Amino acid sequence: MATLRDIKQRIKGVKSTQQITKAMKMVAAAKLRRATEAIINARPYAKKIQTLLAHLANNDELMSNPLFIPREVKNVAVVVVTADRGLCGAFNTNIIREASRYIQEELQQQNISHSLFCLGKKGSDYFSKRNYNVVQKFPGIFASLNYSVAQRLSVQLIAGFLNGEFDKVILIFNEFKSIIQQKIVVEQFLPIPIDESNKSESHSEANYIYEPDQTSIFEYLIPKHLKAQLWRVLLESNAAEFAARMTAMDNATTNAKELIRTLNLKYNKERQAAITKEILEIVSGANALKAS
């Protein structure tokens, strides 16, 4: 049975933990604000360049670009985006679980090999210790997220796709919806998917005169489109991570508050029982002396 000193020491420890979780929540909230601004600013550009690409892709000559042509899938490059740190609830666990499910059910059961690109330390650590074909790891990129990461990775993925190292590229990441909601997304990166709704909507508009020419603009926009989409994915995951961490730390602070209340109640009950016991011992001793 815990003594009064043990209970008091535990209350002190929980209060210290509560201060830490409260501070971490405030830090996550401040970082979330900046991350949210970044993703809100990046989404329109990524969407517009995708729409423009769909508008340009209106004939067989343009769509003959190898980055658009599907082929028999024998090897899939899977890009998994996790966080560098924990203490963000089920953020990393859900992504790792979905990536594992995709590889086992969608690829291995169909005898399709995989090449794994891990962005974030948590995913890198998990898949490196297990029987997965990890081609490259990018740990620590979210400590100071930079556009050069998206540039470097997109160049590598494009080169691998064109060289035939893999026949499809899939991105698995957390999409930021709100502070309390993050959505796991499995998205095709290569070959480049064209949204038919954007394509038909673009073709219903007036014809444009292109300078220098439609094909040159199309070829120029393709790498920019891929880099923009990959950069958007990194920003989505970064914002979703801070939202998940803020929510987790808020829940931890609330739970610590409830635990402190329970421990204080237990401490008071134990203290009251100890005082009552001492009083009974004194009274019993006085009665014994009086009787003798």
C-alpha cells in the first residue's frame, strides 16, 4: 500500500509532466500556425499548375510523354512520409500501418516488388529494422523543412521511373484537414495522373494562343508540377504532424489534471484514515490506563 509520502511524490511528478505537456502544446500551436499558412499558400499553386497541365494535355503528341504513359507494373516505388519525432498520438502509427498494408496486400500478394523511400525518422527506423526494401532514407528533414528536399527527391523519382527502375510511384502521407482531423492519403505520383474533370472543363474554355508553343510549355511545366506536388505533400504532412502533436499534448495535459485530482483525493483519504487511526490508538491507550 502506498504511503502518504509516495502519493505526494507521485503528485509532484505528475504536475511536472503536466507543465511539460502544456509547454509542448503551446510550442506545437505556434508551429502549427506557420505550417498552416505554408500549406494554405501552397495548395492553390499546386492545384492551378495541375489544372494548367490538364488543359495542355489535349492531344496524342503531348500525352506521348513517357511520364504519362502507364505500363506493366513490376516494381513500385513507395514514398512513406512520417514524422521525425513521436509524442503526436497515432500520427506515425497510422501511416506505418497503412504503408505496411499497401505493400503486403496491394503489392506482395500480386508478386510486385517494392522500393521504399522513407521521409521522416520514425518511418526510416521502423522499415529499416524489418524485411522491407528501403532504397533511401531522409531522416531529420522536418527539423528545417526545405524545398530542396522536394527537388532532390523528385529528380531521383523521375530518373528512376524513366530508367525503368520502377513502373509506378505511390505517395503515402497524412493530409491536413483540421486540428483534430488528419486524413491518410495514398496518391499516385508517377505516371502522372490527369484529372478528367479538369481536362474536360479546360477544353470547354476558349482556345489559347501559346508562346513559344504548346509542346514547349507542356514539357517545361512537367518537372515544376511534380516538384510542386511533392512539396505540397511535405507541407501537408508537416502541418498534420503539428496538429496531431497539439491534440495529443492537450489530451495529456487534461489527463494529468484528472490524475492529480484523483491522487489528491486519495492522499486526503489516506491522511484522514491515518489521523483517525492515531486518535483511536490514543483513546484506546487512555482508556487502558484509566481502567488499570
